[in-house]
Amino acid sequence: MDNRTGHRIVPETAAPRGDRLAERHAAARYGNRPTMKDVAARAGVGLKTVSRVVNGEPGVTADTERRVQEAIEALGFRRNDSARVLRKGRTASIGLVLEDLADPFYGPLSRAVEEVARAHGALLINGSSAEDPDREQELVLALCARRVDGLVVIPAGDDHRYLEPELRAGVATVFVDRPAGQIDADVVLSDNFGGARDGVAHLIAHGHRRIGFIGDMPRIHTAAERLRGYRTAMADAGIPVTDSWTSLGVTDPQRVRRAAEEMLSGAEPVTAIFAGNNRVTVTVVRVLAERSRPVALVGFDDFELADLLQPGVTVVAQDAAQLGRTAAERLFSQLDGTLLTPERTELPTRLITRGSGELPPAD
Amino acid sequence: MDNRTGHRIVPETAAPRGDRLAERHAAARYGNRPTMKDVAARAGVGLKTVSRVVNGEPGVTADTERRVQEAIEALGFRRNDSARVLRKGRTASIGLVLEDLADPFYGPLSRAVEEVARAHGALLINGSSAEDPDREQELVLALCARRVDGLVVIPAGDDHRYLEPELRAGVATVFVDRPAGQIDADVVLSDNFGGARDGVAHLIAHGHRRIGFIGDMPRIHTAAERLRGYRTAMADAGIPVTDSWTSLGVTDPQRVRRAAEEMLSGAEPVTAIFAGNNRVTVTVVRVLAERSRPVALVGFDDFELADLLQPGVTVVAQDAAQLGRTAAERLFSQLDGTLLTPERTELPTRLITRGSGELPPAD
DNA sequence: CTCGGAGCTGACAACGTTGTCCAGGCTCTA
DNA sequence: TAGAGCCTGGACAACGTTGTCAGCTCCGAG
């Protein structure tokens, strides 16, 4: 008996019973937020009138409005958006799932998405997948459970069929940086292939023939595309590629370092390195800084201070902010109903020469 | 008559009526998500049984559970968390308001907060204030309207009395990096004063007496504290400070550049500069790189590649991730009820010597 | 003086979920 | 075999808001 009604009478009686305590606490802390009903009572008006004032709807006398405002002020009322969402269907929030906020590449991207969201009156809910497909799915579904109006996803996995019910239900979705797997969805990418190809061609144009490539796992779309760009540039120049010149799936600094050192020594040492992403580039810069023989370097992704190093680091730059902005704008186009069929948008990259990519081969 | 049921039958009839159209649109897109009722109907069970299965509550036969799971699968049902929140009171989400996600200092901080939130099963909703107090307030209140369980705020403004109703209602709140204004709240800071004092003392120990300071507006707490550290170190060493050696409120690269150039020329040029934050430091590095006469430099905040520059940049480092982690943990302590009185936590800074701060004065 | 209309206001249902409580069927024991 | 007790399932209210609709008052025109 006591057990059955325990939950209800808890706020009054002070009988902490095991894990009910936390709950009791919550009730005590959250239960007492004023609602529109409270405001209405205090202002001596109807519930709906409060709603009208809060939402700036017309049809309220100046005097009534003032009374309501005063009650709101006095009680510290804030509209409960959960209830509002439940009623209206729209949440005015969008979800962003990215790989790692601590990566400097994603800061500006995230910021750009937020700016666009803000311009459309939406809040941003975000999370990091840490490059783990399961975690990505967990996050995305959690966001869907919140009924976000739309999703911007930098995918970690390569199978997104779990999103089918959401797409059918009309959740706007845009993938960024990497394409969606197994489903037809909007996607905004950089021209990874073209950028890498041009970067490698740049090295070839400066006389290099033995060029190394250090990149991420080819299961990551961007990494695969950049590798393809490297191979294409080499093939276009008629240069056969030796296996020992390419190192894939290498991410942590230790292994990048070893990979770089290996291709710089041996029988046929490379005279130039193409680095597949900013983290690799930075590590390679460190390795090269320790060596006396100059080695040319072009990196994919720009990074701060690249120009201040000696020599400045030549990079294939992609515009992270523009990626984010484009994706977010497509998202809101979907929500407006403007955009109906999924499209693939590819943004150009830009080669920025700063010195390291223009070093001649030191044979 | 038609009017009454109009909202309901909208998906079928195609009778757009003025601004109903948008609503109709929304209804068409969002209205048709399956609910527990739908699942129950399909599985041939009661509504509450579905709820039980979805929430893993006991008291459901294996067979019934299977039938429900199949229905969920078939319909692509996802629980609507808005309704859940409305019912339960807790949202399992926390808000993070920071200054600018594109600033590399905030990436790791944000990431750390997210990790802690995740460990507690909470989602993170975030937004940038862009250093604008009004925008900060707007964001914070929007988050409160979503009924976030707690708030981590990097304040832009210096008056947070608008949060009083929320605090009273039990919204857990922690301020990071800068203290709250006009209210008594938890706050996690770096030892800005001590760090700056030690950094300047380091320069003095290496023989400098004419030391410049370039920092942000003193209305920003961190900037004021760092300035105080600079002044204290100078005073402790018995060095009178000339006005022209300190430049405040300077943020954009152009003006930092001019400020640096001014203190480096003139009758009493400085032989060393203390830079008040990472953005200033980077700009000063650029200015110094153009000069032949070596000038010592210590910067507040570490940044990537500081060690690779020539010379390496000596910095007073604060641990952004640790700030975020500490703040988030305090937040959840508040939510657990473990933590009851607001406290001020100050994290130590660390001087990292890399060369630029050990240059002797070139008189 | 009455009637119609316009402008305000409030009662009520509904949004999708969860907590409470009750009913019915089962097992187990005396 | 009857009764007690347990297990499973469902009906119902409530969370706080908004859309709908009806009622009220007040004004001016007829």
C-alpha cells in the first residue's frame, strides 16, 4: 500500500527510500516552475490570454497585456517549449553530428551551421561521433527522438538505412564532408579528388617523381578520394607508384612519424610527401623539421600558422565554413519545401602555395 | 463543420486555405510519424504495454514484447521525447553557451563538456554568444525554455540577474572561464592573475625591464585579471610601467599589429611583449617575424604549432579541456544534489618555455 | 431603442507520453 | 477445488501548451 502511493506523497513526507531520493529531489526542484495557468491566476485572466500575450498574438487590450506581463515578471515565468513542441509539431531546432569538435576543422564548420540556424530562428543540438558508426547512429536517433526539424551529419559509418523512417517522416537531412551510405540524401562535399590530384600535380610540376602519400583509412570517403587523386596525378604523369610510397589508415602521430621516416629512407626515398589531412600534415612537418635534407610537402586542409612555419606549408585548402553554410542552407531549403530531390554539391578546393610545395627535389 | 475537423482531415483533402498552407505542409510532413498508439494497434496490445517495452520496464511476456518490437520495427517508430519530457520533467539535456566555436580554445572545452554529458546520458545543446551580452541572454533563455536540466555558460555579459528565476527553479548552472555577474553561482576559472604574473616575472627574470602588454577589453574578466598580473609582476620587481607599454581592448589583427609596432618603436621601445590571449599572440608572432631585432614574447594560452615556430613560443597554458570537464562535473553534482553551495574553482596554469620567452633583451 | 458587427476573452480538446490503479487469468497451496 | 497471491495488460488522467470556437461587451447605425 505504502509502496503504491509512495511516489505521490513523496514531496510532502520526508521519508527517503533508496533511489527514490533523487526523484524526490527532482520533483522538489523542477516541479515548482510557474505555468501559464499560474500566470493566468495571478493576472486574473484566462489561460489562453496568457498564451496570446506570450506569443505576441493580436486581440489583447493594452491593459490586460500589462497585467499579464507583470504576472510573468513577478513569477519568473518561461514558456515550456516541450509542451509547445508537442502541440505544434515543430521544434525549431536542428541536430549536428560531427566527428570531433576538438578538431580545428570542425569548429568553423559548426559555427557556420549555427549561424544559419540562428538566422532561421533555430537552435543547434550537437554531438560528436568520435568516428564511431554506432555512436553516430545512437546520436542521430537521440536527436530524432527530440524531433529536431533537421539533421546535418558528418557521417562516421557507411550505412545509413536506419534513417529511412525519419526521411519518410520528413526529417530534413544533409550529409557533409562525406556522402551517406545506402540511402539517397543531400550531400555537400569538397572536391577531395580534384584537390589531391592538383596538389600532387603541383609537386610533379616542380620536378618530383618519387612522391609519398600518407592518409587515413580508405573506408573514409575523403581519404579514399584523396588517394584516388594522388594515384590519378601520378598516372597522368606516367609515374609508376611503388607500394612503399603510400601509407594508409595511419592516424596517430606515432605511426605517421614512422611511416614518414620509412618512406624518407630506404633504397628509393621519396623527395616529396603529400599529406592526406591536417593532422598528418602537422606531424610530417615535425618530422621534416628534424631533417637536414629538404623534402617538399603539400598537405590537404589548411591550418592556422601554416604561413609562419619555415618554410611556409603549401596546402590544398577547403573552406570548412562554406561547407557548413552550404549544408545548413540546403537543410532549410528542404524545410521550406523549396528543395525536393536530393543533390550532391561539390565545393572546389584551392591550392595555397607557401614554399614547402615548391622545393625542388633533393636527389 | 468542415472547419472543425479541418485540421485533422488535412492530409487527405487538398484544400489550401491561406496561411493554413504552411501548417498543412508541416502536418503532412510531421503529422504522420507513428505513435505508441499506432504501434499498440498493430501489435494488438495496449498503449501502456508499448511504453513498457520501449522503456525496458518489467512485466511484459517475451512473446508480447516480440510482437511489439516487430510493430516498432515495421512502422519505424521512435519515441517522441518532447512528450516524454513534458511528462517526466527532466530533459536529459544540458545547454552550453560559449563565445565562439571557431576559436580553437573552445573546441576542446566544448568537447570535454560533451563527454561528461554523454557519460551522464545527457545531450548537449549549444550556441555562441559572439561576445554579445544580449545574445547570451537570448540564448540562455531559449535553452531554459527547452527546459535543459543545466547550463554551462561562458559569460559575455556582466549581469546575470535574469537567471534568478531559473536558479530558484533549480536549473543547475555553472559559469566557466569568467565569473557570473550580480548573482551567486558556481564558477570554474583559470588562474589568470597568477599565470600572467608568472609569465611576466619570467621575462623579468631574463633581464627585461621594458615589457609591453597587449590584451583585450578590461571589462572581460580574464583580460582584467591578466592585466592585473602584469602590473603586479612589474610592481613586485620595482619597475614603473609607462602607459605606452600597455594596449587594451585590442582584438582585431590590424589593431594588434599597430599596437605592437608602436611599442616596439619610439623613445623607449619594449624589449619583450606579453600577449593577453592566443589571437593576440599569433598576430604578435607575425609582427616579430618581420623584424630583425629579436624581441622576447610570452603569450597567454597555448596553441598548436607554437613549438614549431622559430623560435618556439613560450606560453602560459591553461587546460581548456580540464576547464570544461570540471565545469560539467560540477553541473552534474548539482543535479545529483551532491553540491549545494556555489563555489569558485580556480585551475592552475602552466608556463611552457620554448625559446621566445627566454630571449635576452636586445637593447 | 434595437440590432449587427467587431473586438476581446475564456472553455475545451488535443498533442504523445508515463504513472497509477484496477481487472482478469494464472499458479500454488490447503 | 476454493481462495490467495502473483503476473500481465489496459483504461485513464496528467504534463503545459496552442487551435478552435463560442460567448461576452461595447460601439455605431438604422
